[in-house]
Amino acid sequence: MRPRTCALLAFAECLIVASSCASNAQEVDILLRGGSVIDGSGSAAVVADVAIHNEKIVHVGDAADVEAAWTIDCTGLIICPGFIDLHNHSDRQVVRPATRAAVNYVTQGCTTIVTGNCGSGPVDTGAYYEKIDQHGAGPNVAHLIPQGSLRERVLGSGNIKPTDEQLTEMLQLSEKAMQDGAWGMSTGLIYVPSSYAPTEELIAIAKIVAAHGGIYASHIRGEGTVLLKSVDEALRIGREAQLPVHVSHFKSSGRDAWGLVREAARMIDQARKAGRTVTADQYPYIASSTSLGATLLPSSARAGGTKELIKRLDDPDTGSQLRTLISNAIVKRDNGNAVRIARYSPNKKWVGRSLTDIATSENRPAVEIAEEIIRGGGASVVNFSMSEDDVRHIMAIDWVATASDGRAYLPGSDRPHPRNYGTFPRKLAYYSIQEKVLSLEAAVRSMTSLPAEILRMTDRGLIQEGLAADITVFNVKELSDTATFDNPHQYAEGIQHVFVNGTPVVHNGKVTGALPGKALRFEGHKISPR
Ligand SMILES: [Zn+2]
């Protein structure tokens, strides 16, 4: 199916007709007629037509005077800006042929993804953007400087203090990335080697980013009982480097930390009142997902990677200390019930099951199962670590954006977190329409103009004349995230049409396979600081 091609052919014919009969009508590529427009600003829906021409939104309102090459009836449907996923991990997938269409994202209504998150991703932003421009992608891609990968490139993955020359090299690479159009930097301070950077080192890099108008986005040092201290560090970086701070996947993780995220939100409110720009994002689930190692062991125990970790496990002294740590962490996570294996290639039978469940059926202690997995190269896990009340409280805050923390996937035998397939429809259909945690307009804003504002992206995030034609059209009655923890490889339903730069990537609920997504380059120097 190639609707875009048809549209262009029809458009050419239309031009001939138009010029011969000297019509006064405005001619456009595509007209979305009669939908309810939720423009992304938080304003109430209004019935209007939206016209697309040359990749841009050219008209919003009554289109009686508009002549379109292709008209799509949107009666009864919501027309809103395409969703911007501030926290995405498709750095590798979006440059691979099999996954660059990011089908599990465009089917959620996503038109832009932000990569380089949690401190991990390509360091050379320019080369990465060129690859995307060369082959295209389903959604647009904006990139952050990944501080962990940057540090690894200059210093390796050990716990090393940089020399003056090494620090200068990190700063120069950051300067180059910002000149190449990165939107800011990200850290992943529970991950090696991002975690080895002291605050001062992060401030030094953040100052380079600040000079270009970029943001500091952080997976902070801890999301459990150390949450407040960790948010405080992020705020300090923002104050001292003078740049906006963004807390990624904002949450209280672990029962002993529940409620702390509300206090952290109050700290952020205070900083905002004092004039600082501070924001956060959240995925609408009570489970998180990362590696088993990062779930059960502190980063100091994981230093140097799996090989070093196995050496420590083999050592009689450190081995028994590590087993105690693992055992305590399992007890804290509902005795292992809260931790489910998402992907573990050495033993696929364990995938989708909790540590407790595996331990019971194998008649072995859970700590032994965890150790076997760690020795086997580790697994990714889904961890039911959050309070539903906390999730709802944070979701209702007007500086909290929606973001998936997932990546482009092809359906497979692993059991990844359903956020990869369902984040945006779930927030709209379940939390907004069904549970009324926030209005539909506010929910749409949290995934459109708010993330654009956070990034200082001025040409997307609203249904407004002159802006890029990144548009999602959905059916409120059919909208649903169908991906579950047991059956995650399920595309969302109810997303009717999705346009990326004016080209349909989803039409009538079907993926077109088009790759109109571009590398989006930040032009910070053109924006006055706020
Ligand atoms: Zn993260």
C-alpha cells in the first residue's frame, strides 16, 4: 500500500485541473476532515479540519476553501499531534533494517523518539544522524549525548578518575555532539561506567551542554530509599551548570521507598518556584524493567562487567558477601515474586516466570537461581516495584511527560515489558478515559507539547499552522493497549492514522512501511534561553 504515492499523483492531477479552471481554493496534499482536534496545548477539543502540505500543517479550522489531493474522513475521531517519546532506547534498532520502522511505536501513535537515554547510545551524534537520514526511519529521532558511553569511550568501563587531558577529551566530544545537533545529555547513574562519574564531572559536561541550550536528563543515582538525595544531585547539576533538569522514569522503586516520590515532586516544585526549569517523565505501569544484575546488586558489585562479577562470586570472601546482598534484595522484592525474567537465552523455559516460581519448580533457593542467571550472562527482568497510588499521583502533575523507556521490537519469544507496545494508548485509554486520573487533553499534552517544550523543540508537539505534520488520529472507543506482562508482543488498537512529516506510517489502522522519519537536529543557538 502506498497512499503517499497515490496522494502525490492525485495532487499532480489536481494542480492541472486547478490551473486550468483558475480556482481560488487552497490546494493541499492531504485533508483530515471533521475530526475533534485536541491540539496538544491542553485546550479542549474542537471540531476542525486539518490540512497537510509539503510536510507541514498548513491549515486548521474550516476547510471549505481547501482543495485536497487526498481527503480522509475523520468524523468521530480525535486528531492530535504525534506523540514524542522522550525516553526511548532504540539507538541500535532504529538504524537496523529489520527494526528501523519501529512498528511497535508508530502503532502507538509515536512520531518522534528520543534516544541516547540512561547514559547509553552512540557518542558520535553526527554519524548516527547521518545513518538515519540515509535510510529513514518510522518515527523522527532526536538524540541526547549518552554520558556513560562517552565516559567508556575515553576511559573504558573501569572506576577511573580522568586526567585533565581525558576530561578535556570528554568535553570536546560533548561540544562536537552539541554542534551536530544533540538536544542535551543523559546519565544512567546506576549503570557502569556512568555511575563512576562524580557530580563535578557531570557538571563540567553539563556546562558544555548548557552553552548550547541543551538539557540534562538523568536516570538518577537511586530510585529507592536514596531517591531524595538523588534528585538533589540532579538539581545541583542544573543549578551549577545553569541548564534545565529532567528526571527520567520518575518513581519510587521498592516498597520501602513508596511515597518518597511525592516528596521528591515537592522538592521539584520548590525548585520550579525558585525559577529553575525542572521536569520529569513516567511510563504508566507499576513495574519497571532492567537487568537482573542491576535489580539485585549495587553498581559497585557489577564493576567491570560480567567477567569481573563472576570472579567476585568465585572468591570465598566477596562471593559470600555478594550472595548476602542478592538474598536481601530478593527478600525485599516480595521474596522474588516481584521479579520476572523477560529475556534469558541460556534457558528459555524460565522466561516469563518469577524467581520464586522458578526456584520452587527447580527445588532450589531463589538466590541460587539468580546466581546461575548472572553467571550465564545475565537476564533482563520485569520488576513489580511501584505503588499504584504513587504512579497515579505523579501522572497528574503538569510537568510530568509520558515516555516509554522501551525500544523498537519485533515480536519474539522473549517477554519484554509491555510498555514497549502500549505506553501511550494505555495512558490515554486506561488512565485518562477509564480511570480519569487526568483529562484526555492533559494526557495528550503530556505526550506532545510538553515533551516538545522540555526539549525546546519548537516545530512539533502542537496542531498548529506552520508546524511539522506529525499527526496521530485515534478512535476513543477502540483505543486500547493490548500488550500485557504475559503477552507483551501485541500492537495497540484504535490508532487509526499516523503521519510523520506528512507521510502516513499508519493508515486505517495498518502499518504502511514508509520511513519518513528524520534525524532532528537541535539548533539551540537560535533559541533564546528561558
Ligand atoms: Zn533508565
